[in-house]
Amino acid sequence: MTGNCFIVKSLADGSSTITVSLPEALLSRGQLKGNTLRIKAGQSEITALVRINQTQREIHISEQGLIRLGLPSGLKLQAVMSPGCLRLGPVIGIFVGRGYLNNIREGGSHFRLLGLVEGNRRAHTLLYLFTLRDVNWQRGRITGTYYNYEENRWAKHPFPFPDILYDRAGGFSGEAEKNARRLRQRLQGIPGLKTINCQHYFDKWVLHQALHKHGDVREYLPKTLIYDRQNLEHMLRDYKVIYIKTCTGSNGRGVIRVARETIGYTLTFFTQTQIEKKIVSLSHLEEEIRKIIGRSRAIVQQGLDLVSHNGAIVDLRPLYQKNGQGEWQVTAIPVRVGVRGAHITSTRTGSRVYDFPYFFEVLAGYSKEQSQALQDRIKGLLHRIVTLLEEEFGPFGELGIDLALDKDAKPGKDTVALGCGEETFIEAFLAPWNMPSFWPVLKRRPFPATSPLPAGSRWAGDEKVLSLTPAVCPAAAPGQGQR
């Protein structure tokens, strides 16, 4: 990869003519028929007068040329030369919510985002984050927030529209939701623009129906119905514990646990803290549920008896990604341990995350053979799930899939969560950048092999547990395997 990377610098020559000077070795790949060269960065393009410079790893573009391309000076980027054309990039735009970006600008960078930044530095791509307000269609620019490695800080710049769109935005409502939908439609209409995933979230009910059609996966699905008064009553007759989940909620939002008691019900949900209410009648229960989910569509789902550790529920978040050859691979299987007594494992509740071998072999007491056997079974199920998802919905580049382990060794499935999200970072591109066949290689930031739980703690669940409970939605987290 080093052989294709060059520092792009501004050339202050005082001329109104747009020029570019290249190392001779790079220029020789261009097969020029004249003295001009087309230069592309993202969706921007200029034509420049070509010169040779005496450097090995620098590309000098006149100041006006860089402005028209939408590039700041000093970036180290991949440079791919084809006959008559030089491509710089790739340019990757990450669509995020305004709150997420404001937190970054105020210095609240999460370690997962820092992993993304580090991966971008190693891959020598141009990566920026943007929100709804940052897009200027008239100027053909997006005011993106990027990490300035020279100054070691976040900065803003008017960038070109990207080559690749990574959609991480969510949580919109009202007018903002409509604007986000229009933006996605317009971006997807740009010729040549690639998306990492064919859609940015899954509707839980649509997803359940799509997977339920296939018998070899159906056995892993807990009983699931669309939420209404009749189905609520029906599920509470059949199961002591059920979950109500909004169809598009994420990160534990809109997840309600209902337990049938000798008299009445116990309702549990999470806002800023976990809240538990005792409910006497079914009518009152329905009223309380509606207060939480509002008019949102929701599902009602069988509760599962899942394994736990020191009184805390446990689930897995495997990361499944395509490599440079477009082949699926499991890049990590993190284990999430919730807070004792919590009904969800979302990190916003304070859950802990462990590396798979460390958790199972050190904390859970599995042998290496048992740990590997479980991991192999998980990978087999994952491959079947992602194959079905692409058949049903279209191509993806990455999927974060929530799995839960049933304490009674009975298979059960939660949902499937689209997008590994902030928990991934771009590490490398295996071949010189070739957009027609481009798939980024995404890898998981490794977890520290240290435990916040007491050393020598034993697995609190049934040792024979091998059954799985998968799940797919945008960056949402399950609680008791539920999300």
C-alpha cells in the first residue's frame, strides 16, 4: 500500500492556470497523450497542466486546483493512475447524527471512533463525518469533520461528495426524518457512489418475517408477533416473560420487559436509568407500554432464559465483514456482560465488553477446545444468516449480529443488527483502489485482555449451553439477548 500513497500539497505558483506536478515514476503510469491530466477526488474533477517534480512521494496541485477538488493541503492519500486520469482517495463520507458530531467537536471522542481514525490513517483514505446540515447541493460540497493528523485535532473542511457512503445516522424524528430520507435518496442517486450497506437499518418485524421463511434459521427465532392488544394478551398467556421492542429502535431504546406475576405484571424499561413498575391490570399495562413506545410500530417477543455471569445477562456481538475480495469473514466476536439486574446489554447502561477467548476460557472456564467449538458453531450460523439477508435485501459490506446463548440449550433468536457501527474501523485496502470492484476491509478494534470482573469468576449459566440467539438492526444492543 505504501507504493500507492502520496502527500498532496498546495502549490502556490501565483498562476491562474491549474497545474499539477508529479513524481516521474507516478507520471509514467498515466500514458498521457498531451500535457494535461484529469484529477478526481470523490465526485469532484479538474483538468490540470502536468509537470514533473523531483520528489518521490509528493503531488503538488495549484491552490485553485485543490479548492476545486475540495481537498485540504497535506493529506496523505492513495493515488491511482490510469490513462489520462489520476484518482485521489478514496473519499469516504460517514453520515452521522448531529448530537454524535457535536460530542466529537467538544472533545468527547470515543475510543471506537479513535479506532476508526487510526484505521483511516493506516489505509491513507480521506474520511470525514457529516450531518444533514453539512450538505450543500448548490456548491457540490459537504462541510465534513475530519481528523487533522498534523495538528492532532478535529477540523472542518468543505469536501467533495464522497466515493463511498457509510450511513451511521439514526434517531431522527419528524421533519428531520423526512430530510434524512430525502438526503439518502439523493446521495444514492449519484452515479458511481458506493454504499457500504444496501440499507442503513432493519425493521425488526420485516427482518423476522424474512428469516422465518427459512426452516434452518427458523429454529433459532423466538416466537414473535406484531404488537397489539390481542397479541400482548396471547403472549402473556403463553410465556412468563415477554419483550416489546419498537421496530426501528436501537441501542436498547424502546425495549420493554414484561414479567407475568402471581398478581399483575412487572414492567421494566430504560431511559437514563432502569425503571421498574408494578402493574395490576392488562389495560393499565397496555397504557404504560403506549406511553413508552408512543405511536411506533413494535413487536412482542418471547422472553428467553439466557445465560448470565455474576447475575448479569450476557450476549455476543459478532462482526461480519467483507474482505478485499468480497468474501464474508468474521473479524471479531465480542462478549457483552450487562449490569447486574439490567434487562438489556446496551453499553449506554454501563455493560462491559470482552474478547471472546478471554471471556470463555478465563471467566467462563471453558477449555480451548470447547471455546473453539462454540466459536465454530457461531460462525456457521452467521454465514447462513448473512447469505439469507443478501438474498432478501441486497448486498452488504458489514453486519453486526447480536447473538444470545439460551441457558436451556434451546435455540432462540432475537433480531439481527445492521451495521457494526462505531465498533469498527477501516484498516486497509488489500489491492490498489479499484472502484468497480471496491469493498473496504473493515476490522475490529481489539479489546484489552483485562477483566473488570473478579479474577477466577465462574460462568453462572449451564455449562452445556451451545444454542444461539442471533439479532440485526442499526447499532442497537440487545437486553437479555434483547434489543
